[in-house]
Amino acid sequence: MIKRILHILFLPCSEATLLMEKRNAGSISSKENGKLTAHLMICKWCKMYSKKLALLDKALKKALAAKESEINNSDIQDFKDKMIKKLDF
């Protein structure tokens, strides 16, 4: 019962999820971070959501990094091919 009251008074789940997204984007203030940390200590559902969000964010960043390196390598190879054609090698 006390956890529920604290949960509602300090930070509702709807705001906590928004702050989690802001934290991943890197634009969260220290006050917001403190409120979110307190909320995550109380709310097991948001704590699980936060872990899943971090995992998803990590996977997406890894996939994006792989895609960028793939694009860069293909761009480099295209450049090399064009230069070879121009030089008639």
C-alpha cells in the first residue's frame, strides 16, 4: 500500500517511461534521473521495461553500426572500381 502511494505521488509509470526514453537519448536532467531511479526502485514493471528498453537500444545500435560499416565498405569498393576504370588497369 505504501509503495502504491509513493508510486503515484512521486512519478507515475507513464512519466517514467517517457523519462526512460529521454535517458536513452541522453537528454535527462539530474532531477529527472533521481525521480526515475526512485521510481524504478519501487516499480517492478517499469524496472523490467527499462531492462528491455536498454537491451533493444543496444541491439539497434549494434545493427545500425554494422549497416553503416557495410555501406562505407561498399562505397569504398565502388570508388576503387571507378578509379580502376578511369585509369584503364
